[in-house]
Amino acid sequence: MEILWMLIVGGIIGWLAGLLTGRDVPGGIIGNIIAGFIGSWLGSLIFGSWGPVVGGFAIIPAIIGSIILVLIVSFVLRKIGQKKNHGHHA
């Protein structure tokens, strides 16, 4: 049950990060959960664990970390997309 709660909270964190940045996290719900987990790890690494803790996540650093992650991922995906598109012009 605890793992399910962590997945839900991780998914919400990832979804919020996508919402706040105005970018879709690739991979739908699974992508949101992964972004939430990695983002919370990143956030606690950078900002430490403080503020309210829900489902094992320090919510505020987790959301900030997830936002950073979503921005990095969308930037990288855009760069990859540009390379693919620019290679085919004759």
C-alpha cells in the first residue's frame, strides 16, 4: 500500500511540474511518476529535505526538482527533434 501511495504522490508531483512549466512530460502517467521520483531525488539533493513530507516526498523540494527535470528533458528533446528535422533538407 505504501508503494502505491508513493506512486500516486510521485505522479502528482510530475504532473504538477508539467503543469507549472506548461510542458507535457513524455510517457503520460508513467512519465509523470518517473519525473516525480527523479525530480524529488534531484530536489532533495539540491535543496535538502524540508517542508511538508507526503508519501515519503519532501513536497516543495520535490516539485522544484521535478520542474528543473521537466525543463531539462523538454530542452533535450527539442534539441534532438531539431537535429532530426534539419538533417533532411535538400
